[in-house]
Amino acid sequence: MTRAGLVRKSAYQDSVVLLALARDLRTSAGVREVAALMGTPANHDLLRQSGLLTAEAESAGPNDLVIVVEADSESHARAALARADELLEARRRRRRSTGRVLPRTMESALRRLPGANLALISVPGAWAAAEARKALRLGLHVMLFSDNVSVEDEVALKGLARDKGLLLMGPDCGTAYLGGTPLGFANVVPRGRVGLVAASGTGLQQVACLLAAGGEGISQAVGVGGRDMSRAVGGTMTLDALDALGADAATELVVVIGKPPAPEIERQVEDKLRALGKPAVVALLGGEVGVAPREGKVRRVSTLEDAAAAALSALRRETWTTRPFSGDGVAIRRRIGEARATLTPGQRTVHGLYAGGTLAYEATLLLESLLGPVSGNLRPHGVGIHRVIDFGADEFTLGRAHPMIDPTSRIEAIAAL
């Protein structure tokens, strides 16, 4: 076994390009493992932990491209690195052949597109706040896809956004629909009458798809970030997004999705929903269910599926009650029986391997209600034999692509079971 690496100075590549490059090189003859990343301190740590930190890689800076190959022989490793050079050069030639020169700053991008009013920011967390601050000062709404942004920076950015009458969606905002335009990891769903406010990502996508399956669509969907309704952040963007949906003529019903907020933030959200005067469905997973906050127009539910079903019923002015399952109960029981028949006597644990926090949290709550304690990164002190992991959490994405872009972390976890 041998390792070889190369460093290309000042040759930044985004995570999608690096993922495609690594995947291609892994198919090369004799190659066991490949790392293709930028030379940030966090990535140095990742290489060190995986045993792939070479002398060349250790010398790389944050703007330098690093490729390390572990192979059966030196010739195999060198051949793979030569292949990497070919792929990078081919990419450079394609970009030159278009004749397009990409803008290098927000200011130059705005000169080319003077009507733009939103910046989608996806850079490593260490630089994300500075870029978001720059965009807000230029008068742009911000969708902050980046994660690993500190709470202190989030509070400051959202305060600046509110002062300027702008939205700061995120951080770690993976999905939004604004004026019929999908942003980030967005499913193809119709436009309709439902406005969504969510942490963003899997929960928002799930409810949007369930509404579409029920014949309804999305007017607007705003991702606010998973910490927005915490005491530290104060619900700033949730409240501002609700104001926007209240003023939006296309929005007839509002759905709010998230984990239980701080009690004082929950009261503010409750007051805001009541002031909007529009029907609303609130799915604060793990929170109180079935209680309308001092007015019958707001319904609380406990699952994402119920959130969509309750919204559809409200729009149709139908009576709604929660059900354990939608669909054919007989077919569900049959599938459960078939799955149980494949288990060995020693298989007694459930492993939930997710790429999003809301779905993982919902699964944790449902499993705990049926099977008892659940462990995992959402329950760091849990002692249950059953386990749910959110591979989209910050601790898994530091220095690497989100699992919805690069599913390697989940694939490795499945293989290890």
C-alpha cells in the first residue's frame, strides 16, 4: 500500500467538483481511497484522522487544492494523480471555451445582474458570516446554505437583516421557494396556497411533497435555520417570515415546522400567527399537540405527515383527525411482517441513518414512543440500544460536503452495520 499526493496552489474548487473528482479517481485501477479537498485546517485534521495526511498535503493552505491517493502500488497512485490533472485541465478548457468570465465579487455580479435581490451563499463556515454581511450591506436578501456558523454570528446577521428589512435565511438553510423559484435542495412541486416557515431542509421538503401529493402547492417557503427559535437567536427570522406570509396575497394558510422553541419564543410565534388572521398549522415536533393557541384558526400537530394532512383539510374546510398511518393499513402490516421474517434472532435494534435534522428528530420521537430510549447525535446522553444519526449535523459536515451532496458518510455507516 502506498500514498501519494499533489497540491495545486490557489486552485479553489467547490465541493461538488471535488466530489465528482474523488468519485472518478476511486474507479482507477488499484486505488483504495481518495481525498480531494481544500487545504483548510479542518481538512488537515480530517486527513490526519483518516491516515491520508502526506507531506505535500500538510503544506497546503486554505486556497490550495489537495488530492491524496492511497493505492496498491506507487504506479497506481501516480496514474490516479495524472488522471486528476487530466480532469482538472479538461474542466479549465471547458470553462475557457465558453468565453464566459465569472464575476469574482458580489459587486461585479450585481453590475452584471442589476435587478438581483438575493444572494445564495455556500462557502465554508469560517468565511460565511463575512460574505453574508457583505450581501446584506449591498441590500440583498440572503439564503445562507453554509453551516458551522457560530450562534453569535447568526444573531448579529439576523439583527442586521431586520434593520435593513431583509431576510437572512439560515445558516444551514438548504431549501426555500420564493415567488415560485426553488432554491437549494428543492423538489418539483406546484405553486399553491400554502406558505411554509421551517428550519429548512428535509422537513420543509417532506411537507411540500406531501402537499403536492394531496393536490396542493406552495406559495412561499422560507427556511430560517434550526436555531432560529432558540432563546439565543430569539425567533427573529421566523417572526419576520410570518409577517411576509401575512402580507402575501397568494398565501391562504401558513404551516410552521420545527423543534420545540424556547417558551417565550413560542408565545411570540403564537401571537404572531393569531395576528395574521390566516389559518395555520404548527408542527413543533415533540411539543404540545391538539391545543389551539387561544384561537381556533391554529392547529397543532405532532408529525410532518399530520402537518400536511391538517393543512389540506383546512383549505378544503373538512374535519380532520390524526391517524397513525395514511394509506392501506393492511398493506403496511404485510410489509412489516415480510421485513420481520428476514430478521435473525440477534437483530433487535433499529438504526436510523438520516441526512437531515427534522426527519431524524421526528424519527427519534416516534421510535422513543414505541421502543424506548434512542441514542445518537440528537440524544448525546441517550443510552438506548436503538440509534438515530443525523449525518447532516455540523459535526459530520465540517470540511466535507453535506450528505445530500456526498452520501459517503451514510454509505460507510450502512456498510459497517
